[in-house]
Amino acid sequence: MTWWHAGACVALVALVASTAVAPSATAGAAQSVAAARAVDILTPEQHFGFKMGTEGKLAAYPDVLTYMKLIAERSDRVDYETIGSTTMGNEYATVIISSPANLRRLDRLVEINQKLSDPRNTTPEEARKLAEEGVPFYHLEATIHSSEVGNGQAINDIVHRLATEDSDFTKNVLNNSVIVLVPSQNPDGQHLIIDHFNRTAGTEYARTYPDLYHKYTGHDDNRDWTMFTQVEAQYRLALEKKYRPAIVHIMHQKGNTGSRIFVPPYGGITSENVPANMSSSVSAIGQHAARELAAAGKTGVGSLDYHIFWTLEQPVGYFPFTGSGVYLTEIASVTDYAYPQVSQDGRPLGPQQARMNLIEPYRSNTWTLADIVDYAKIATYAGMEYTADNGGKLLYDNLYAVPYEYMTQGVPSGTFAFVVDAKQRDPYATFEMLQRLEWTQVEIDRATSEFVAGGKRYGAGSYVIKMHQPRGNWAHQVLGVDTYPEVRDCADCPALLPYAEATTSLPLQLGVDVAEIRSPFQANLERVASVKVPPVTMPTAPGDKGAYLVRPESYGTVQIVSALQNANIPTFRSAKSFTGEGVSYPAGTYVVPATPQARNVLATAAAKVGLQVTAVSRAPRTPGVQLKPQTKVGLLRGVGNMPGGWDMWQFDQYGINYDVVSAQDFQRKSLNELYDTIVISHGVSREDIVEGLDPKEYGEEYSWAYGVGDKGWRKLQQFVRNGGTLLAIGDSVETSQELLNLPMKPALPDDEDQFTTGGSLLHQEFDPNNPVAWGMPESWPVWLYDTQAWELTGDSGQVVSNYPAEGDVLASGYLRGAEHIRGAVNIASFTVGKGQVVTYGSEITFRTLTRSQFNLLYNAIYHGPAAAVDADAVQHLRPQFGPDGAPAQR
Ligand SMILES: [Zn+2]
């Protein structure tokens, strides 16, 4: 990513210089500077042609950036920086606002923040001095959820005020803090939503945007704070690491039935990993905002809600662990982004009983975009004022004391360290986990010799992550096993479920063996300077009769297989375990002819994922399959469906040969002309496919998502019966059952009081001899949120995996009603006509976090279209397909 500074416009600099008279600060000179600003810097109304918050009017995102750039050019209080390009090629920018003196010493202020956040090299005495010299940074994220458009309008007024006003308030904020404004954390969504809104003005079409407001994530753009998969999340992480804000203000909107605005304190359960300073500093800010709102006559101010501090990784993520106080505001939304919300029955909006968490209920029956803009501005000014007023304390208590406490005290649970055995089933998973720790500044050590920890012997090269380190609590949060508590507000109340998920365990999600060690141990350690993919070397080329082998355990193999597929290299898989030159290989091992071309492709792909390719001088004599070259995948993702977006991201990352299945595809005679395998993402119902989007509401550009009717539904049935492979994930299993009358029935009760997980990892037993589970261990947890587990009702289905009938079911998180899921089927495969169906009851691709389960999908994607081959054909690597994928001529 590039960090460049917006070049100042020469003509404008000259203009300002000529009006800003003298350096001697006489009252007259100060007034003329202020006057020049008022003239040079247009108000939002002058710039956009309407007041922010005007009914039915939204400033487009590029215009907002243009306005910010203009202000930066004309004001010595504002700088504009382009951080980089977004997923869809738009501009991700920041606006830095402070006094001219602070902007001139910005490098020093950043350096102070860096030193404060580094208790390894800064003593408490030095930190106190630095906290006096520095000023706190206030990170203001105006939107991340792109349909929550009001805050993104309010920032135009906010920046204009800070750039032009000479009041005690602005002087205080500018002199005593630095504002780092991110106009949008998801610029693509601002384009998609507001452009659609403006394009449909005066038409019969719906004003609301129907699809994901990001190429891949949509609303889940705020659920990427452990893996940082998207470029925007990576920019955000880079900003955090660069500026070290003491306060992070994230501006959101919510539904329209509750309070008009939420401000902290938060409610509900909190994790012991959360720094206390962080929580209390934002509670204070929230209540300062509540007071300011009340003083301005604004009612309906609520608090003690949003219990987001259990699974921190999702809505707020890494940032509180660095000491940043996360100040969340959630303002009630309006109708179609920009039109008033008026209560149907004429009664006032929101709860009407005054309580301590809603001191003055909102008494009007109407709520407008202008209200959102007003509330957003007041809450923001309050946050800025509090931060400026409490700079030294925030700098010391948040930036310094939080990591200092972890470093000196360790973590509340008393855990000493986590140990990652050098020997892992999946070296690529281990790499991806360690890389995320590195990105989030966790210190990783590597043992230079054998050692014993927790009663177990570990080899040299094993990793040790100690808890006594500045990011100790974060490491504990993402490496540990979670036990979500059973908490009720009253004896008969239901247990409080987590806001997002009940666990964040990276090792279990990715498939890494990690041990939590409670008591101290001795080991010879060296600090890992940089996490790298394990180095691999290609074996000596075997003779003509030999073959290259790739073991099937790692999800990194997906990228090797897609490279082989895209290069059209014959790829076989052994259906049985075998021994090759003294080494045993499991069922599912890939067998590739020892050609120079195959060698090149394997060398490049294997190096990327750090997986060792081996060679045997004679290909194994074992029955198996040959994958169909260039297997073509169709993704039925569902319009506006987040799991479908994540599946697309995964396919794009891994180089899968796929297209999103469109309504136009159903106009073909048969879907088999287009696809070998169709994947139905979690969350796609029969109605989504048959009814789809209404052409009366959405124009031609959304025609791919129009309904395909009963005729299309029958074509999908025919696709399977004709030999296609259909894979259904999560609650799309019900869709596939409806489609093909599969012999299965739900095992779990619908009633949440009887069964729920709140998003947890549950133990799972696999059949590694079933082609869908090739390479899987016999047991490893799967992710289960609110989808079904199943019972097979006939003999025609094969069980690929099930929940354990005995012993623990919960691996990490929360589980109510374990008895309902014991022994239930999760993954099953069926033969239907000439085709194959695999049903995955759990979300095996959940936000692309559950990577330990990915091979369950990719195995099936390629296995259905593959050709069965006998032992002789594998041994002679005899192709069953021509290069075009058609059966080979014999
Ligand atoms: Zn939101």
C-alpha cells in the first residue's frame, strides 16, 4: 500500500497566503484569517447544493472526498491522505484534522504514541512525560455499514466546522487532539448504495440497494477482525498501527424500534480479556455525549446495550486490546435511507417508559435524516471534547497502561503460554495462524532445542507464545478455548446469548494443534523475526513411470489443485491409503504424472502454500479417480446473501474455475452445459431461486438475480439427475432437500430455548475413507451457528461426518441442549439419478474462517465430476479425459 500526501494546490496556497496577513497574532489578523476561511471554504450546503440531512438527498461518496480535498487545500487545519485502492478500485482515504501547530509536529506526535504503545522500551516514568507532551488521536470511522448513510453525511458538517470555526470548542479540540477521520471504512458500499439511490430518483424502481454493499462481505465487513481477509480491513489495521488512537469512534445506525441513539456504557457480558481502562474510558465518553445530547434538547438517548465485549473479534476486534477505547454510537434509521420514519399508529417512536438506560424517551412520532445528522454531530463533538479534555490520562491509561499490564501481569486466566507443536497436520494452517498473530503484533518465539511443557515433549522449531507480552490478552483471546458463561437476568429468563459469536478460536477454526500451558516452563527460545511459509524443495524428478504425490490433509492443497486444473494437468487421487517408498499416504493423496510441465506447476503452487511435494519412481497401484480437467463450478450465491459473498471471495482467492449462477443460465437447455458442480451457499432458499428479485423493482443490471420460476427449479433438479454434482451448505440443505426429496429429516428443535450454540465449535467425527472427507482427521470441530443437524431416513445416503454420540460435544463456545445433537448427522452424500449431492448441515465456509473444513467442500467439488479408475489405470496414469474434459478416446 502507498501512503502519499495530497499535494497542495499552488494557486490556493497563494490565495490563502495573501489574505492571512501577518504572523504577529493581533486580533485583527486573526479575524482576517477567519474571514478568509469562511469565504474560501464553502459550506456543505454551498458545495453540495443542499443541507446535510435534507429529506431524499444524499451526498455521493466521490463528492464527499472532493469536498474533503478542497477543505484540505484551503485549510491549514486539515490534511487529506489517500491510503489505497479498495476491493472494487475506489479510493480509501483519511482526513487528518488538528491545529496547524500539531499538524506541523505530527511526526513527533505519532512517535509519542508509538513509544507509549511500546512498554518493552518505555518505562512508566518516560510514559508519563510522553503523555504530557503528546495529544490523543481520535479515530473517527464515519461508516462501515454502507446502508447506514446518515453519519457519512454528518461528517461534511463536522469537518467544515473544525476547519472554519474559531470557538473555544474548536480551539480545544484542535489544540489538544488529532482527529483521524475515515470518511468510509467501506467506500465501495458508499458507491453502491448512494449511487443506486441517486440513480433511482424519480423512477418506479426501489431506492434500496438489493445486493451486498461490498464485492464480497456486505454487512460482514465488520466481521473481519481476526483474519483481516479484505484489503479494507488491512488498511484499517495499518492505520491503527501507525497512529495508535486513544479513542476509536465507530459510527453506526440501527433499526428504528428502540432508543434514538445508543451511547456507552455497553451492556451484557464482558470477557475477562477486555482491558478495564478501555471499557471505563468509553463509558465516560458515552455519558458525556448523553449529557450534551440532553443539553441540546435531544431525547431518546439509550445506553447499557450492545454487549459486544464477549466475542471481541467480530464487531470491534483487535483494537481495544491495543488500548484504544472503542466508542460506538448507534442511531435509529429512517425509511429508504433518507425519508422520514413516521409511526403507523401516530404514537411516539421507541420505548416510552423512562428508565436509567433511557432517561428521556423520544416523544415524537417522526424521525428524519436531519435528526440522524444532528444526533451524530452532537455525539461526535462530545467524544472529541472529552478526548481533548482528558488527553494525558487517555494517553497513559489506554495507550501505555493496557499493554504494560499485559506485559507485567500476564492474562487474568493465569495461562503461561500457548505452544504450537512443530509437527502439524497442516503447515499452511499453522502459517496462516502465525501470520495473523504477527499482523496483530503478537510476539512469537521459536524453540531452538527440545523442551517439555505441560508434561509433553516438544521438538525444536515448535512455537511458544507467552502471555506476559504487550499483546498477551489478544493472543489469549484468539488462541484460547472459550467457555461462554450461562448468565440470566432472572431465574426464568433465557440465558443471554453472545452479540455475535461465542468463540473466536483461530487454532480450531484453521486446524492447528495448539496447547494452552498453565504453568511456567523452561525452553531455549529465539524471537521469530518474520513469519514465512515453510520452505519446500521439489524432489528429484522421477523417471517416466514415476509420479509426484501431494498429501491431502492441508487446505493449502486447494490452491495446488486449482493450479493443476487451470494448467490442464492430469490429476489422479488414490481412493485408498498406500505405501510409496517406505512412506504411508492416506486415501485422497494426489497423484500427478512426472512431466516437466506438471513439475513447474507443482513447484510454484507448493511454494506458495509451503506444502512438500514428494515423488515415487512408480505411481501407486491403487484404485482411485481422475479429476475432470477444468472442472467448472457454478455458485448459487443469492442476491444480498453474505455467505455467498464470502464463498465468492474464497473461490477468487484460490483460483477456482467458477461463475455465479445467473437467471440467464436457466435459459439454456440444460445447466449441465455450463457447470459440472453447483454449490448453493448457506442462506439460499427455494424462494430466492424461484421468485428472486422482482423486475418491477430492480432494473436490467440486477437481472442475474431475477427468479427462474418453477421451470428453472425443475432444470436444477434435472442438472443433478443428468449427472451434475450439487453441494448445499448450511440452511441451503433444506433447499436441496426440497429440490430432490432427499431421505433425511431435521434432528434439532426449532426452539432456541431447547437448542442453541450462539455460534460455536462442536466436535465432529469424520469418515476419512469417504471421498468427501479425504484428508480430514478422524475428529476435529466444526462451526455450528443456527443451522440444522440431520437424521438420515433411508439407506441411500452415506454419512460423511456426525456429532459424537458420546463424550463432549462442545469444543469451544456455548451449547444449550447437547442431547439433541448427539450422534446427529452433519455431512451426508447421496446419489440422485446419475448425479451426486452432498449436504453440509453446518456452515463449513463460515466467513472463510473455518478453513479446517474447506477440504470437505473442495473434495466434493472435484470428486462428483471425476472419473473412477482402477488400480492399473492409476499406476499407468492413463487419462480418462481428453484435454477438453470430454471422455478420452479409447
Ligand atoms: Zn452498523
